[in-house]
Amino acid sequence: MSYIPQVNDYVQWTNGVEGWVYFEDDDYVTIEVATRSKECGGHPEHKKYHLLVLCYRNQWNELTYIRSRNSVYDF
């Protein structure tokens, strides 16, 4: 395996899924494929709903690295 996904990498999966790596672990990563703003109040740090897809380590060879960002605030 040559590519190891990192948080804030934009990746494309061979099954058509693409998005930002949101979380990484030794066994899997999550890929953020959509977000939606929360309409109710609450904690200011939790302003959005995130739709995440799991990609397990044995599938990382199916990911293609596109680009990176420094933080979630970069576009």
C-alpha cells in the first residue's frame, strides 16, 4: 500500500465516492461526502451535520489522492 490517507486530504474512491478525509484511525478512515447546516441553536462548534462514509484499511488501495488543505477552514 503506497498511499495512507490523512485528515484534510481530498480523495476519490473507485466506487464513485469522493470527499475530505474527516477522521483517520489505524483500521479505517471516514470520508465526508456532504454537510448540512443545523437550523437549531446549541453549541457553536457543532454547526453542521456531516455525512460520512467508512473506508477500511483493506480498501485504501482504492483511494486516489487529489489534494490537501491545511485545515477545515481552507477551501
